[in-house]
Amino acid sequence: MPPKIKILPDTLINKIAAGEVVERPASVVKELVENSIDAKAAQIFVDIINAGRSLIRVSDNGEGMSKEDALTAFEKHATSKINKEADLFNIATLGFRGEALPSIASISRIKLITKSADTAGTLIEMEEGKVKKASETGAAAGTVIEVSDLFYNTPARLKFLKSDNTEMSHISAVINQQAIANPHIHFRLTNNKKELLNLSSATDLYQRIYQIYGEDFMNNMLSISGEENSINIYGFVSKPSFTRSERNHIDIFLNKRYIKNNVVTRAVYDAYSTLIPKDRHPLTLLFIDIQPSVVDVNVHPTKREVRFVNQTIVYEAVKKSVREGLMSLTSYPVKTGSLTDSYRVASPVVDYEREVKGSWGKGQGAWGQQKGHGAGVKGHVIAELSEQPVQLSQFREHNVIPLGQIANTYIAADADGELWIIDQHAGYERLLYEKLTRLYNSNTVEVQPLLIPEEISLNSAEAMMLKDYIDILNSVGIEVEEFGKDVYIIRSVPSLIGAGSAKQMLLDIIDGLISFQKGVIKSEVVDKVIMLIACHGSVRANHGLTYKEMAALIDDLINLKIYETCPHGRPIIIKFSKTDLEKMFKRR
């Protein structure tokens, strides 16, 4: 019987490894740029054609390689970064596994020109992981590597790539991350010969972040610095008033390596505890310098995941440093007092008689009031929050009576014998979503021009993302136009939501669109945008409402007939029957 288990050929092994290392063109850019940084380059230029599908060229003025080293570099697990097992626990470079170059070479065509200070230039051409040409050539010190026809021999992988703008946004994000971690290096990025980024060498971290994100961003960031248990923590975190709708803005750099780590992320969120709403998320550019021996970066081929020897110490150090930075602000509103301090109950409504009906049992009125003890008297159940009393019959449509507002966030109402607790933000969000959807479907969205158009500066990744969706934004009433390199002007918003902060709304929309895949149908994108507009344009928690506003919200929700949940699926109304309350109070 012939053996079933076989040793795979190297070409297939490298393609399998490429599946982990090379997910998209941005993965190639990351690996090649990291090699340039490890080679002590002072300038790194990245040139892209067709969002990396046709060509990725990375040029640097680093140390370069000899012909022998250049050929060896494409062998599996060949590296200059480590020599022995102990080195795995003292890694000070970005690369060390020796997997990236052979993996990339197995799914593309490679051209490499390199020269070290004391050797002649070398030209190497490869296809499907095999050397086709190796010769001497004239070259400046440093390395130029060209990766062309990415995934040409694995066409199934090409189908998973998104639009050019989306792929370029990922490439831009990689360059931004490496540029922030290495302010002293000059980075340049082009696509189809058009310059997208040109970040000259910066004197410090602040200047580099300013180059990428601009003045508005930096004005909303706080500098942090701290040291705890030999862990040095520094960088910038956003003010509590400057947040985003998605949680993908926690940028962490461990020994200048961009990483994702749940322990550090949780420490950041815990530091912001009580300072930001639960549905908002902070922005951080957080640097952690730690002894390499107490962290394992050899967890995944992409080297984005790490493990700490003592997670608790890292958690406490990060939380303390971020919290102290946040506490340096002196303008936080301090909330004191009990729940009753924020419970809004109204003065009685004049000229309104409420007949107390037996809605909870024979012979009893609403809330169990006995007939004959208040039936037909002027009611004490209605709260009018304006100074001038009004007559309820002037505007009530349904017999669901607002009783008051709790914590300026929830509305308590008597609904024919039931107690309703209504989340005012979720309710307004559902109403705006349904109305804006109807207006969009009938092509009757009305816009409100901004008196002063708002200018918004984006990083290159966000700008690339926005280009894919400008037509859709215009169709729902957000008129946006390009106003310069990575700068846009917001000229109008849907009149349904009013002006408000158009800039913050657009940032939240960009965050919400990042997850969309290539090929998603237009209606799904439109629905997502309308949801985000409705969320942003709705009355927020901690916002006081008049009685008329509470009553109008309730009437509109009942008329809508879809008032169980907001567009995100959160409940709008929680209902308690008399039986429910009696059980809570142990009467049953």
C-alpha cells in the first residue's frame, strides 16, 4: 500500500505560509518597509501601481546586501536578525522569522537591486519563488525591491481584494503606523505616480503626528508620560470630548512595533471609565517601551500579536499613565448628588381632567387608584417642563402619558395601566432612520446648507476610504467635496437633522464604513450611512426634554408602529405591567 502522508514541496509550503503572511498588498508593504527600517534606512519610498495589484516598489538608503546575502534572503527561514534560540527572547528588530520574503516571492514576480557599502550592486529576478537571474549591476547604496503581479498564480486570492481606494487606505495606514513609530525616517508614498504622502524626517513624535493628522487632531489630544516597574509609557490620548463611534482607533506601539493587544486596550478603556459614554471610543497613539525579555512577539507570523510575561503589571502601568494624563484636564464636569437630582417631574397641567379608568382591575383606576378617590379631578400625573402651562388636549394623540424624565435620558410614561420606560435617544434614532429612509427612497431628501462650510482634514487612509462613498453621501444629503490633499469640505447636511457637528458626523460615518467589503450592494451601504446619520442626529442621553417633546416622541413612535428597537437593535421601550411591579415589590 503506497504511503498516504507526503512531504510537501517547498513551493507549496511557501504558498501556504503566504496565506498567513500576505493577506493583501498592504501586508507586502508592511514586511518590506520593516526590512528597510531594520536596515537602518533614513528614507523609505513606496511606489504603488493599481493599489498594489500590478506593482509594489520599496526603495531605501539602508545598509543594503551583498550578492550572497541577497540570494540567501529568499531561502525559507533565512534571517540576519537572530542566530540562536536565546535570541527569540531578546528580539530588538521588527523582522526575525525569515518567512516574509520567500512567502512573497512564491505568489509574485520579484526584482531586487541592492548594494552594501563595500560590495558591488546585485540584481536578482525571481518568479514563483525561483531565481531566474542573478547578476552584478550598478546601484546606489541601499535596496530597491519590486513586487509585481501579486497573486498572479493564486487567482482565488485576487477575488478577496477590495476596491483600489480601500486597498490604498490599508497601505496608507501601514505607512502612517511605521512613520509614527519612526519619526526620524523620511517616508513617501505614491499610487499610479501620484504622491499621497511625503513625510519628511521629523524632530519628534509630536511633529510626526502633526504631519499626518493635522492641527485639529492635535488640539484634541493630551500628551501622556509615565514609568512603572521599568515600563516606559508615553504618547497621546484623546480628550474625553473627542471620541469616535468605532473602537478601531487604539494604536499601540510596543518597542516601536505596531501591535494589537487586548490587555493594553482594556487598560485604556478602563482609564476612560466614567469619562466617556459607553457607545463612544477614545483615540490613542500609545508607546510602550519594555525589556524584550518579558514579552513574546513570536506568536503569529504577522508579529502583530504579543504576550506579556506579567500582564497585570502592564495593565496597571498603562491604566495609570493614561488616567493621569486624562486627569491633567481641569474642565471635567463633576457629577454629584443622587439619582433624584436628575429626575425631572413636571408641574401640574392646567385645565386637563383625566378620567381614571379601571385598567388594572375592576373598580380601580390607573396605578390602582380607587374610584371615588380622585376620579375626575385635575390630574397630578402630567409634567409640563416649560414655564407656561399648556392644555394637554391641544397636542396629545394617544393615551400614553409622560410622567417625567429620569436622568435626562429615559422617559417614564403611563400607558393605560402599564409603566413604560423609554430610551429617548433610541426612540429618536428610530424615527430619524425611518423618515430619512423614506425620503431617500422617494428621492426627496432636503438638505440644509451650512452657513460656514466645515473643513475636515483626514489621514491618507481615511481620505482613500471616503472617495469610494462620496456619491452615496451626497445622495443622502451630506454634500462633501475634495478641497486639497486629504482635505474635504462639508457644504450641507440633511435638513432633517440640522447642522450640529457635521465634522464629527462624517468621521463617525467613515469609521462605520471601514468594515465594508468590495462588492457589497449599494443599498446596504446606504442603509449603514442612514443609520449613522440617524444616530448622530438624535437627541442624546443627558438632554432635558419638555413635556411637549416627550409627548410628541411617544406619539410619533406609536404612529410608526415599529418602536420595539432602534436601528442597531437596542430596545427603545421596556414595559412593566401591574403584575410585574407587584412581583418586584413582593406583593405576589
